[in-house]
Amino acid sequence: MRTQERVAGIDVPQKKPAVCAPCSPLWSFTKCCSKTSEKTVGTTTAELKELAHWLLAQEVIQVYMDSTSQYWCPIWNFLECFDF
């Protein structure tokens, strides 16, 4: 798998983040990837742990985030523990 195919994109609004993987490094959710690789996630510890395991199962090595305000911080802090 090429490196750019091992990238995930996360759109982080105030409520439920949306994840798409694998994705092009120049991702956008309107052109991202197939519906089977898109996921809406919660922000509890258990839900973020599930997200991390899902990203690992998708063989993702990098995660790009688009965020409103500081809503990305807890997600970034959690995913950093999994070396994304």
C-alpha cells in the first residue's frame, strides 16, 4: 500500500467527528473515499479507543484533521498515544 493510501482525514466539528480512511493527503469529505471507509465517532475515551483500533485496522499511519476551534485537542492527545 502506498503511503498516501495510509492516511485518514478527520473533520472535527463541535459535536460528532467524521473520519475517512484511507484517503488522499489532499482530502475533502466531498471527494474522500468510499462510504464503507467513512465513520462518525464520539469523543468519549471508549469511542476514541475504538477509533484508534479502527484506524490501525485500516493500516493508517497518518491522520489529518480539519477542525473548528479547539475541538481537535482531545482527539489529537488521544491519537498521539497510538503514534498517529
